[in-house]
Amino acid sequence: MPDPSAVENASTVSDASTVFAVFADLREEGRDLDSLVGELPAPDWAKPTPAPGWSLAHQIAHLHWTDRAALLALTDAAAFAGLVEEALKAPDSFVDAGAEEGAALAPAELLARWREGRTALDGALAGASPDAKFPWYGPPMKAASMASARLMETWAHGQDVADALGVRRTPTARLRHVARIGVRARDYAYAVRGLPAPAGEFRVELTAPGAPGEVWAYGPEDAPQRVTGPALDFCLLVTQRAHRADLALTASGPDADGWLDIAQAFAGPAGPGRTPGASR
């Protein structure tokens, strides 16, 4: 299993106000996804999603499985170490196996477990010491960083669910957490492909959703390599939920242009991504 440390370190959160905000935003992201699946009839849970071999049930089961792992990391280091040992025995299949296990449950049972797990994780995050670091599948993480990473994954898998259901979600300011990880994980996208990262930072300017005139900016203002466009499109790109050709992102400079072809905000091997026109 590739070392996910670059992505995990990219999600580091330190500002006190941001720490409290990310916990609340994670709760809201879970509720939004719950609103899509909470009233679905049982047969609909078998609908395929854009992730090959994964149904709606697999998507929710995966989120529940990872929430449970995060809860153990926060509350029972020994039990979490056991999960890591199991992952190391099957690095190429443990994620799919966890999703399969949950997807085999009756939809009502899976939904109940996911909801209970979200509530338990929320309590553990809020009760964790803000400066303590907790074990993960890589370097230890603070609670706020773990919440930021969980929000990114919840949003990304929620997009798979929305695409499967034909629903267009309204983007929110919570995307700032996803965008921040995507920017800071730039070098990881190169490393996971065995490529050298470009020297120097890029300038990234993203138009905030639902806030005309507000721009989320990262990197030096005078950086020659630049990326601009809607924050939603950038988040879809770095989570590989849409192909670059379908997004309104502009790159200035050859290095920035090359990055948009390989960008990823998630740990693990480079995925195939979506084909042009396959989403949204």
C-alpha cells in the first residue's frame, strides 16, 4: 500500500476557528449524503455507481468502514493497530473487502450502522485533545486533520452516489477543505507516479461556490504557474470524480497544465479517473 503521508499531511489543520468549523462541516456533509440515501427503497441500494463494481451500498459501506477505523484510531490504538496489520496482509484488497462486507448487509441495517458510526466519530473528534496525534495508515494525525480527510472522502463518495441517482448537488463552502487538501497534495500526485515534482509553488485561485466575488487563493501571488476556475470543478478534478475536459479549469504554464492531468487529493495509487463526458 503506497505511503499516504503526503495526503494526510496535506490535510493538517491548525487554526482554532478552522478546527471547530471542520467538525461541524463534517457533520453537515454526512447529513447531506444521508438525505440522498436515507429514504431510498431497498432495491435502489444495488444501483451501480461510477466506481467499477461498487453499488450505492458499497459506497456507504466504505464510508462506514473508514469512519469505524477513524473512531478506533481516536479511542483504541491497540484495536486500530490490528486493523493496520490486517491491511498489510492484503494491501490490494482490504478496502474492497471492507466495502463488500458492509454492502452484504440489509440496507436498513447498513444505514443504521453508518449513522451510529458517524455520531460516535463526531463525539470522539470533539472530545479529542486538539494537539494530540492519533495513529493512521501512515504518519499520526491530529483530530482536526482526520476530520478534514473524512470530509473529503464523504464528499467524494457522495458524488458517486449523486451521479448514480442522477442528482446534481448544490456545492457549499465546505468544499474549501477538499480544495485545500487538493492543493497541498500536489507533490503526492507526482510521487505516486514515480515522477519528480516541479520546483516552486503554484498559484491556485478558485471561485467560491455561492459567493460571487469570493476567491480561495493558495500559493504566491507572483507564481508563474497558475490554476484558476470554480472551486467545485477543482474538487471534482482532485478527487477524480470528473475528467479535466469536462471542467472549467484553466492552467497557465506547462507545469500547472501537467499537474491538472494527474492531480489527486486521496491517498493510494493513481486511479484511472473518469473518461470525458462520463459524469455530471
